[in-house]
Amino acid sequence: MTTPPVGSASTGSTSPSGKGRPTPKRSDAQRRRGGPVLPPPANRKEAAKRAREQAALERAQAKDGTKRGDQRLMVGRDQGPVRALVRDVVDGRRNVGVLMLPLALLLVVAQLSGSEALISFALLLWVSTLLAVVADVVVTAVLIRRRVRAAFPEETTLKGHVGYGLLRSTVFRRFRMPPATVSPKGFRRR
């Protein structure tokens, strides 16, 4: 059996290897990190406290990034171009789902009042709104599916995106996170 010549393709010695730059000295790498390294925690209690503080800091950064619409800092469920399109589809139209909570509260108040006429009116209003919400959910789901399939044909599963959009359609516009960038008429605000 013969051995391949030195520098042949089978040994890979002629192909470039490495990262293309020298490894930095430890002192240089630590200086670039930007601050003194904390000593290791003394006990489990201190380690748990540091972990809680770090998690709180990360949550605050994600909340701030979501408020600003920064894709890098958003929570995982809000990231990506598909979710941005779903948000625009939902925010680009008026949704009946936001009326369910106030009308449920009206129904509770009517029940507490004891007036049969008020209770029957509130129940009729709530049931008719519930039927309108079902119709609105169907329309919104069809719109989300159609727009996502048109813009992202490689997207195989739409189940999570449709659920995300339907959940967003039940939240008052003012409280939606990330904030709406499209007005209900379809014109971009930003």
C-alpha cells in the first residue's frame, strides 16, 4: 500500500486551516470584555441571586427591545419576518375580538344588577358579538394564511403563525406588543 504524497488533497495540508488571525493574549481578551470579572459565588444562595438578577436584566432588555420594535431583542415568539407580516395583517384591520372582554364585563354587571331586561339585553349583545368574533376569526385566519403563503412560499406550517395572529387580534391595539406599525386603513405609521 502506498501513502499519498505530502501536500495532496487527501491529507488536506494544502488547504487553508485556522481562523486566519492569531489567538489574542488572555490579558487583551479580558480587557475587551469590558469590566472586571466577578469572583465566583460563595454559596448557592449567592449564585441563585446572581442568576435572578441576570434573568431580570435580560427580561427588561427584551421588553424594551420589543417596545422599540428591535428584532434582535424581541422575545422569540415575535421575531422574524413571518411574524412581522402576521402582525401587519392583524394590525391592518379592525378586529371584533377586542370587544369580548368589555362585553363580558357588561354581562357580569348586568347579572349583579338583577334586572331581567338588562340581563337579557346584555346576553343578547354578548352572544351576537360572540358570533361576530367567530366570523372575524375565520376571516383573519384566511387572510393570514393567504398573505403568509404568498410572501413566504417556503413556510410549511402556518398553525403557529395563525394562532399568533388570532391571539394578537383579541388584544386592545394600545396594549399590543410589539406596538402596531400599520394603521387600520393599511398605511404605515413608521
